[in-house]
Amino acid sequence: MSYKMPPEGHKARALMGDLAHVAEVLDPANIKKLESFPLARRAANKFFEENPAARAIVKIVMRCDDERWLVSYGPRGGWKKLWNFGKGY
């Protein structure tokens, strides 16, 4: 499976860091390690409770339609899709 990666210079690419790690996270063999969108949102809320100075957290999540998204969560509960990697099949 090949996922769509952000092009060089894209904001999402800069936030992802090590592309080898991202590829490992997106590997279908690791599907059980990906958080669903609602679980990632709850985890982000807990993160902000424990880290009140944090401004954002970025996660790769699996949507119910099997798409993998790079999502930024904010301290007041907002979220923004930064990139859609595509479906996992």
C-alpha cells in the first residue's frame, strides 16, 4: 500500500518529522496501533489538561472510512485536518 505523502515545503510535511517513522505508523501491519479519530481527540484533551502550556498536538488518526489523516488538535477542543494520506487498502 502506498500512501500520499505531503510534498516538500508543505506545512504538514514539516510537522511529520521522520518520514520512515510515519511510513511505519501507516503500515497496514500496525493498524491496531492507530487511534480512531474520537479516541485521539480524547487523548489530546487529556494531554492539554496535563500540559496547560501546550499550544497544539499533532497525531495520525484513522477515520471510520479507513482514511488516515494527520490532525492538529488545539487546547480548546478544536481540530484541523492537515493532510489526508488516503485509505489503508
